[in-house]
Amino acid sequence: MVNERHDDNKILEDIFLGSLELADPAKKLEKMKFDPPLGRLFFVAVGKGAGRLAKAFFKTYKEKADGIVVIPENENCDDLECEVIKSTHPIPSQKGLDASHKLLKAISRLGKDDLLIFCISGGASALLPLPPKGYCLEDEIHLNRVLLGSGLSIREMNLYRGEFSQIKGGKLALAASPCPIINLVVSDIPGGDLSLVGSGPTFVPEINRITTSDLDFGSKINEFFSENKKRLSDLKGQDAFVQKSVCIGSSAILLDSVRDYIEKKYKFNLLLLSSEFEGDAASLARFHASIFKEIKRFDRPIKKPAIIVSSGEAHVKLPKNHGKGGRNSHFALALAKEIEGVAGITALVADTDGIDGFEKNAGAIISGDTVKVLNKKAPSKDFLSECDSFSAHKIASSLFYSGATGINLNDIRIAIIR
């Protein structure tokens, strides 16, 4: 109907929250069964939402168990049957260094009759800093700052982080040997490569996946990476006793949940693009916009009214002097520019954990009118090239806040086209 009015912002928010509830890895963990070992069961959870995952484990496992849980400072976790340590994300800190030492010491005491259940989710790389011998915490902080502004994919960044560590890149698994390990993984890596989540503390890397640095970290760290192939080849032949690795959450699982939620509640034609998008945020936004406009103008590849969904992780290469905003806010601003003036398109671009970069918004909800509002209120500023997307969305009143969800399944984009 021509005059029918819709609140598409509210529909998008409902789909975002409803789909996350369906995809919640804690619910999957609650349904899993674990046989008690002859010795101790030691449970570890590290990453965004690790507290919720730990609660799910102790709810379902009724035998004696102890362990360590490491969570970001902005998360709360009470009434657990093990120690909870708060660390920092996305920049490592002394709190994380202390947590790494404590975790490594505890795991090194495990034996062949014990069982380590290691539950990891995105964010664990920053939460567990432990630089190589001869390097200090400030070196790892510097490495992370360079990586975060590099424009590299999360896959590539975590290869670097895994090497520059005494705990990541499989070294925690080697420290636990001969204790058997069960990995429970909530993946925030496009393509579902479990070994790179949190830089893979319990996955010993294959030698052909070792990276050599093309980035300039400064002479001290550059020297470390120039020696990496020789040094890491020493890991070849060392065994970790991983019994199995189970993915309990991913962007692919999230897209299935989005489909199920929409089909149950809304009458839209639905197109799921991919759960594996990676690349420059502005380029990906341009690609998405071309599909949205094709549907709007020509009813292809599907007819209106339609919902288009994709996931994965975009990246942004930051200039030396940049403003505020995460990759989702940047993607959303680039998308708003591409659909400027096109009526009937509304899109949500957000991080599923509810925190986009260093700010407290999850992302943004934009439309064909967003740039019009922005040009009226701040006509002379190029927010996109200055990587100041948070400020742009604040001016345009397009910021999207969900609060911390405790569920980290990568980024999601949902667009309604009428």
C-alpha cells in the first residue's frame, strides 16, 4: 500500500536482537555433555562473553571442576565456581599480563589424566598479552596499535599476534601437554577458521601459515619477525593433545538464525549474501549499495519488499590523524553516501557484541536521508576520509546502541528495501 507507514528502524533492531538470542552460543553450551576425567577437569573461558559461557558450562556440568575465566572490564560475571579475572580490550594492559601468567602457570600443572576444556571467543588476543622473552608489555601494546590501524583483516592480525606471544599461537596447548584438550570456540573470524580465534592459544600453527612482516613495527619488533620462520619451525613435531574442537558460534550460524527469525516473524523476500565478507569497509559498502539499488529500481535479484543480510568483518586503514568510530560506523557512513537520496532503503550495520571499536555504540542505522541531514548540519566536513564516522552519526542521529550483548559473532548488516 502506497500510504502504509513502517518503522523500519525498530524492525531492524528487533531482527538484530532476536537473531542474536537464537544464535546464542551459551544456549548451545548448556546442551553439551562432558564425561568427567580420571583426574581434574579444568575449565577456562577467555574473550568477549566468556562469563556467560562459563555460567552455561557450570550449569550443565554437575561434577567437580575448577578453572579461570578472563573477561573484558566492561562485562560482569558473578557466582562462578572458579576465578574470574578482568582484563582490557582492545589494548592489552598489565591486568591481562597478570592473567596470562596465572593461566599459564595453572595449565602447566595439568597431567595426562586431567582434562582442559578451553572456551575461547573473539577479544581473547588483547585479554591475554604475554610478549616473547626479551620483549615487554609496551612492545605488545605497540604491536596491537599498529595492527589496529593497518587495515589488515582479523585473520592476518591474529597471525601476527599468535607469533608475538608466549601464550597464543598454540603455545598454551604445548604448555598443557600431555593433558588432553577440548576446544569450544565462538568464532569471530570470517570463514570459520577456529585456529585463529583469539590468536589460537590451543591450536599449534602449521608452518606454512607463518607470516613474515610487511608492516613497520619499529626496528626491535621488525627484527623479531625477520627471524620468525627459523624460530617457529622449532614448534614442528611438538604435539598438543587436542581431543576435539567444536564451533559453538559463528557468523554462519548467525545468518541461519537471522533467516529463521525473519521467516517466522516478517513477510519479506529474503536474500542472505554471505557470512564471509572481508575487505575495505568503503569498498564493501559500495558493493552492498549496488545490490540494494538494483532491488529498489528493478526488483532483482529479488523483489521488494526485501531484506538483505550479510556478515563478516570489514576493515579500515586509519590515517595518522583520525577521528572516532569503529569499522561498522565507517561502513554505515560509506553506505549512506552510496544510497544518498534513494528513498525506501534503511540499513543497520553493527558489531554483534554491541561495541563498535572504542565507542559504546554497536554501529549505526542509516537511510537515503542520512547524508542529507549531515550535509545540512556539517556541510564542510569530510567525515569519511577523516575516519570520524562516530561524530558523523552523532550529528545525523543515526548511532545504534544495543548495549554489550555478551555474544561476539562478527559484524552484521541488515537492510530493508521497500
